[in-house]
Amino acid sequence: MLTIGERAVTVDDFQQIIFGSEKIEIASKARERVKKSYSFLESFYKDKIIYGINTGLGPMAQYRIEDADRIKLQYNAIRSHASGSGQPVDLIYVRAAMVVLLNNFLQGHSGIHPEVVELIKEFINREITPVVPEHGGVGASGDLVQLAHIALALIGEGEVHFNGKVMPVGKILSQNNLKPASVHIREGLSLINGTCFMTGTGIVNLIHARNLLSWSLMASTMINEIVNSFGDSFSRELNQVKLHYGQNKIAEAVRKVLSDSKLIRKREEHFYNNNHENTHKIADKVQEYYSLRCIPQILGPILETIDHSEKILLNEANSSCDNPVIDYVSKNIYHGGNFHGDYVSFEMDKLKISMAKLSLLIDRQINYLMNDRLNNILPPFVNLGKLGVNFGMQGAQFTATSTAAENQSLSFPNYIHTIPNNNDNQDIVSMGTNSALLAKRVIENTYQVLSIEMLSLVQAIDYLKIRSRLSSRNRKIYDHIRKIVPRFEEDTIKYLELKEIKDYLCTQFIDILD
């Protein structure tokens, strides 16, 4: 059981909880912080004007709320903002958002009643997951709409996913001997305020982005083996003269993967032996195409983008993003804008762009494999059947190119796409929720393009009959892909096989840069 609230949560913690169904417990110190925060707020607010407790919300903050209407205000905040539309967001992203929401409350700056954090913990542990639609958040007062759908389930209204079914939450609470959370002072506003949904989505995106980077790096080493590339493009000597951490880390990883390859060549054995003096046109290719030899220079910035985004998103996940901030230590309440999602939005746009670029690299490598006039060693479209009658991977290449092109269109920065709303109270917004969800879509697209490359690579390896000469790590990957899709010569329906490969890549997390 994973204890949270005693230290900063990590990406590994999220991975264990979300993908590994690890149960969580709340640290006793964190429980004490929540209790102190609530007790201080309970004793402090009654003779003061405090936003969202005895005032309206947003541009209606100028309206004083009578004591008789305080609880109604909190319920109304949840119900009125549960107004999202579109497809339900995948469960893992909602679960990640709940982990962030819980961890934010455990910082002890929200004045929320302790029963709420206990119920969120139970939802996570029992995998009771609220139904949350994709459209609604502008990322300024945080993820108001998406978080309202989570809050709705916590107060016993709305629908949840449980045991593979969508059901009314009241029934599920009863089955699990749980009671809905009650409003005490400001639970409604606290639950819908903040960046927890975009941050949770962003952390899942990070996990997949790092996984995609590793898989693409393995595919890149494999294609270099297929064409008998020269190894100096990945040498320490060449890459160390560029002072970028990411480039050198990628080059080092390539060298490790290819260390026992029997296919990578040494330039000095082919071009530095003084046997070319009378040659006008060199038969052998002196340098590989950029999509093969520039792997450190292309993947290096992507690695650094992922690393930086991880730092920012973990800072957000371990923060308090509520407004106002309840400070029981200084015995004061501070109003501001910690709910604003610019940090997350900017990082999701950068991550989205990096994944789009990754998909373009993969698409160009696919094109190299498909075009016999470029590679000069493979049949068109790595077609192992009868040319003219069979098509090989030709149809799949259309899908790869189309999907990579969609990623280009999706990569326009959302961070700068602010539109004022809320009677101009929210006059500049982050669009962080949309940024995170668009990054999610680009990542899913990139997995699809990569699945096409992986199938093309193993077809090429079979045509050249070089499995035994591959590096040991790439041999294992070849064997795994071949268990999913055996060698084929005759054309068959490919979409289900490609989905199986995609699902494999999505669930087999690797990090060869660790």
C-alpha cells in the first residue's frame, strides 16, 4: 500500500496507482494538516467576508450570501458546473486527476472537511471512477467543469464507472457501504477549483510520452541495423562536441542497444582504407538519411522537453491550487489565482509539439522502408508477396501519413488561445484542460503511427533474413511483434493486427534511458 501525504508524489507513484491498481493510504501527518485547516476555517470565517463562503462566485462575488444559503451555494456550484459535453474521458485520466485532487487537499490549504479526503481515497482504492466529459474546462479557475463532474459523484449524484459498467453513483456508494460527502463550509468550491484535472491528464501524458520516446528509439536503432548504418553517427566522440544533455543521453542509449549488433558498420573499415583513390562515383552511401543518422539530434530535444514537463507537472501535483488559500499557521486567508493553469498548459503544448515531431520522424522512417528507390535493399512497401498482385504495407502507410498530418494540425499552441469569458472576470485563461486533452490525442496518434513502423520493420528483417544478426535487445522486440503478427506474404486485413501492436506498445512500458 502506497502512503501519500508524507512526501512529494512522483511519476512512479502515479504509475503504480493508475496502471498498477496500487492501493493508497493517507499519511497521519497529512490527515492532521487537513483537520487543522478545517478547524481554523471553521473558527475564522463567520464574521468576515471570504470569497466563496459568504459571497457569490466569479463576477457575482459582490453579492453577500446569507448564512441560510451558504450550504446551498456550495451544492449549486457543483451542480451548475457539471455541464460538460462530448465523449467521456478515459478512466485512467480521471483516476489520475483524483490522485492529484487528493494530494492537493492533503497539503492542508483548502479548509475542506476531513471526510472528503477519506472518500476520495476510497473512490481511488475501489476504482469508483466518475464519468467526466471531455469538453468544458478553460483552465482559468482551474478545471471547473471536469472537476464538477468528479465532485458530483462525491456528493452522491451523477454517474460512475464501476466493475466495467456505468451506473448511478448512489447505488455504488450503497454497495460499498460509503456515504456521500457533505458540504460543511466550502467543499463545493474547493472540489471544483484548481488544476487537478489538467495536471492528472498531463502526468498520464508524460508517462506515455516517455514510453513512446523509448519505443521510437528502439525502432530507430532497428532501422539503422536493417540498412547497415555506420556507427559513428552515435559515437561519444561525435556527440560530445554538442553540449546538449538530451542528445548525448540518446546517443549513449543507442550505443548500448547496438553494442552487440552484427549489422552496424565501422566507417574506418570502409572509407578510411585508401582504396578509393580512383573512384569517381562511390557505390556505397557515404551518409545515411537524416531520419536515420540524426536520431540523437532529433530525439534529444524531445527527451529534454519530457524531463522539464515532468518537473513542472510534479510541482503542480504537489502544490495547493485552491483559492482562497487557508493558512492555519499564519491564521489568515489569502485570495489570489493559484487555480490558473498556465504552467500546465504551456508544458502540454510543448509536449504535444514534441510528440508530433516524433510521429513525423516515425513517418519518415516508414517512408524510407516503403520506398525501394531510397533504401535500395527492400521490395516496395516491404511487400514479401508477389509484386503487382500484393500490396504489403502500402495501405498502412496511408494511415501513418494521414495520422502524422493530423498531429501537425493539432500542434498549434493552445496556451495562446485565450478567450475571455465569465462576464470578463476570467479575462485571460490558460486553456490548460484543452491543452492536456489535445496532447493526449497527439500521443494516441503517435502510438498508431509507431505500430505501423514496428510491423514494417519486422517485415523488412524477414525479407533480409537478418534476425540472428540483430542486437540482442532488438531481437527480443522482433520476437514479441512476431508473436502478435506472424510473417505475411499474402495481403490480409491489417487494422486489427495493428491495434494489437498498438495496445502492446501502450501497455509495455519501457525506459531505455533510465
